[in-house]
Amino acid sequence: MTAVFGKRRKPSLRKSSGKLPFHWRMTLLAAILLSVLVTVSNLTQYFFVERWMVRQEEAKIRQDMRELLNELLAKEIQITPGNETLLRLYLERANVHGGMIRLLDSNGDTAIIAGSTISAERIPLRSLTDLSPGSVLYEDGVLAMRSPITIFNFQGTIEMVRSMEELERLIARFFRIMIICCGAALLLSIAGGRLLAVGLIRPLRAMNATMKKVRQNGLQERMPVTGAKDEITAMQTMFNGMMDEVEASFGRQRRFVEDASHELRTPIAIMDGHLRMLSRWGKHDPDVTENSLRIATEEFERLKGLVDNLLLLSRAERTEELEPRGICEQPLTVLKDAADKQMMMTPEFVVNVEAGMLEDVSMAIGEHELAQLLRILLDNAVKYSGESRVIGITGELDVDQVRLSVEDRGVGISEEDIPHVWDRFYRADKARSGGQGGYGLGLPIAKSLVRRHGGDIVLTSELGVGTKVTVSLPLA
């Protein structure tokens, strides 16, 4: 039996860094970025300062050369072997910055030399010989310059050579200081990166802790909001707002389940009671049997109507975000048909239609949806008309939309109930049962239909005066 062993791969840096906690990755990233910035800044300063100091020395040697030449030419000092002492005095006085000054004859031989702080081995003679007049040479820690001189019959060259050891020691010391500063900056970058990472991760930790509290304690938990007005505060506020919406959504869902259970339980309980009564003793009594079957049939129709309304509401809300379909080319005809059908179902009511402005007007809603919307609003007006038996439908144009209103002169709705009339299963008159006051689903269905077609619906009411529902829909 043989076994094949493959080479074990070394974990890549990317995989290894992926195992680090997020805050440590943030720390390393911030430290690297800050270190790179500080290092680049220090190196830039170092090279700038070094170059500036060398240029300063070059400017000094040029200035000293000009002053020496001007003085020798102004004094018209003869350069002869007998005048060597006076010439050396002038050269020594010009050598104020140390180093060495040499006066060479036309053959390149040394005529006079002043200063001896630089050994002959350190002087770059070959490079100095090739140096053009007026130029400055910086080589092997030595700064040198040469210039031609002519006085009377003497033609030669003056050379100035200075040691840059002190400047180079200063530059080296400055470089060491830069290195120390980079090391300190690296440590500060790590500390600063850590603080930055902790500051950035703190709201995420608070959000994580809030989510754990939500899972343990419920949806009422919220994330603490800091006083600063920045992106983190905006994120905290948005998170809390999202949690408010989630809590409200779950609350609506819970109330919906409770209300739906209550509405479904009532007809089921009534049918169950009558069927049990028939199974025990009522089946032998024709009157009891007929009454129980009638009641069971009514409750079954009520249950069927409730389920149909729930399905209709669910379908309307599911398609609310979809593009509206259909165009109603004769809205006035749809309004009149809806009024006639309502008066046929409830002969004791009179439905007046005033919508002459809608003649030859097209609306961005299908005829079936518009008829369904009017049927809901008229049914709601009939149920809450009280002693009144008159309902009005009005239609008018308003710029680029149509305003439809259904108004009754019934019992009205109180101000505290108006915001809730769009909630499922909500009925302003708690005393009404499902059979008398409906199921509280009509207005939510109407709202979903209107919003799907890009419109708006508003309800205004006053107790004892009546209720008016106004629908605004765009023109086609």
C-alpha cells in the first residue's frame, strides 16, 4: 500500500492576514500608511537639507574666490619669488574657512601654498586638473575650486580646497536623527493606528452588541448615538431607524396575525357550535336544523369573503412596486356604473355622480382596478353612513391628475382613529362586528391599488358630519 504525499504549501500573506481580527488589520494598515508617509517625508527633508548645505558651501567658496581675486588685482601685487611672504599673508587671510589655497604658475607648479588642514593624499589632483575654471568639485569629502589669474607678467591658477568632514559629520548626525525619528514615528504610527482602528471599530462593536441584545431581549433595543455629527453618527441613526422600521413591521405582522386569528375564529366557532348541536340532538328538529344550516352558511360566506379580501390585499401589496397596467379611457362611465351597481345592491341609498369634467379624459389605471377601487370606497361609505342615505361621487381635473372623491354624511371618524384606518383589520367603530362593519381590509386594499398606479389617497372626517375619501390619480 503506497501513499503519496504532496508538498505542504506555505500560507500566503493574504490568507494569513485574513485570519487576523479586523481591528488588527486596521491597525497594521494605518501603521504602514503612516510609517510610509513619515519615512518619505523624512527622506525628502534629509536630501533637501543635505543638498542645501552643500550648495551653501559651494556658494561660500565661490564668494571667497571672488574676494581673493579682487583683492590681488586691486592691490596689483606682483607675484614673484621675492614677494612670497606678502602673497602667503594674503592667501592665509583669504583662507578664513580653513582648508588650503595654492597658487600655481603657468606650468602647473606650486608657487605658493597656504593652509595645511588637508593632507595631500585627500586632494583629488586628477579631477582638479580636469576641472574647468569657475567650476566647483565635490569629491571624497573635499570641496575644490580653481580660477585663472593674470597679474602683470604672471599667468597662473588659484586653487581653493576645503574639507567637508565637518559638514559630512553634521549630515550623518542629521541622518541618524532622521532614523531615530522614523523609528519613533513607526511606534507612534502603530499606537495611532491602534487608536484609529479602535475608534473605527467601536461603532461596529456597539452595533454587534445591539444585535445580540435584540436577539436576547427583543426588537426594542437601540444603538447609542454619539453627539458628533459625522458619518458614524449617521450610520448609528440609520441603524436605529432601520430597527424602528423592523420593530414596526413585526408589530404590524403580529397585530395582523392576532386580528386575522380573531376574525377567522369567530365564524369557525359559530359553525362548530351549530354543527355540534346538530350532531347531538338538533338534527331531529327540522326548525333547528334549518336555522343552524342557515347560520352556518352565512358564517361560511363571511369566512370566504374574509379569505378573498386577504388574498386581494396580499396581491395588491405584492404588485405595488410593479409598473401599473391599463388605461381607463372612459372614467365617467366607470363612475356611473359603480354608482348604479351600488344603488342596485342597496336600494335605500342614493349615489350622486358629479364628474362632467372627466368627459373624454383618460386615466393611468385600468377600468377593472378603478371599478374595484370605487366599489371599496362606496361599500365603506354605505357601512358608515348612519341614518343618512345619500353618497356623493365627484370627479375633477387638477393640472396633470384626476381627483375622485367619495363622500358620505354619516357618523364620521374621530381624529385619533384617522391615522389607523389604513391598518389591516382596523375598524373605527369597535362595536361593529365583521358582518356589520366589514373586516377592516377595504381601505388598505384601496391604498395599495392607488399607490401602485402612482397616485395618492387621503381621508378626512368629522364625528357626526361625515367622511370624505379623496383619490388622486395621474392622467394617461
